[in-house]
Amino acid sequence: MPSTSSSQSPLRVLTGPLGVAFAVFVIDLLTKTYFESTYYLGESRPVTSFFNLVLAHNYGAAFSFLADSGGWQRYFFAAIAIVAVMVCLKLMISHAREKLFCLALALILGGAIGNLFDRIIYGYVIDFLDFYYGYWHWPAFNIADSAIVLGAGLLIVDSFLRPRTD
């Protein structure tokens, strides 16, 4: 008699979320490769009245935090990403049956791996999405960053949907 889904191993249950993480990584890698090979650093091409495509290198973290710190931040942020990957995997395994929670973690995992790859290979993260209003520009970002933010948002939603235990 075939086993039911409730008796499946956590790894088998995680096939979907791990596929999502892999898809995020691949899409991030492909888009960064495209922009790195077709744009020159700093080039900006308008798409709408509030959005440009641009090639930017971020040596820091979010909002270029610590970008001008002499290089040590590359290893610091890579270490943080490695810890984030391990924590996401551990949480995904221990909560394998919680679909929204695992989807959120999968998005964060894929994004963390995408930006970690850049830090290890290039020493910086490749960004290309530039939203702005007038002269005010949001810091450029990429698919990995978008997945991380979406994953964090889903974690917040999941926290409100979970039954309270007192």
C-alpha cells in the first residue's frame, strides 16, 4: 500500500520549496549574466517614467551599507549569507509540512544563494533594477533581493495565519 503524504520524509515534502529556491537562483544568475554582458557599469536605460534598467555593482549590503569599507565586508556578508542558508534549510526541514512557511524560506534561500554566489565569484553583488520618483532613486537591486523581500513578507503573513499557542 502506498504511503500517505503525512508519512513522507521531510526531504521529499521539501522537493517543491527546494525547486522554488533553485528556480530563484537560476533566474537571478541568468538575469545578472545578461546585464553584466550587455550593459557597461553605470549604464542606465529608461523603461518607464519611474523605472530604469541599470548595471550596478554593490560591494556592501542593502542600500550599499558598508560598501566603502575596504573589502573585509565581502567576507562578512558572505558569512552572513552562509548562516542564513543553513538556518533556512534547518527550518525548512523541521517545518517541512508548513507550506507557506517553507515557500517563504525557499524564496529567502534562493535569494541568499544568488547574492552569495556573486560575492564569492565577483566580490560584489550585481544589481540592475532601478526604481525612482523624480530625482529620488531607490537603491538598485536584483531578482535575489526581490525574492528575499517577498520571502520576508510571506513570513510575516504566515505569522499572522498561524494558530496562537499560549
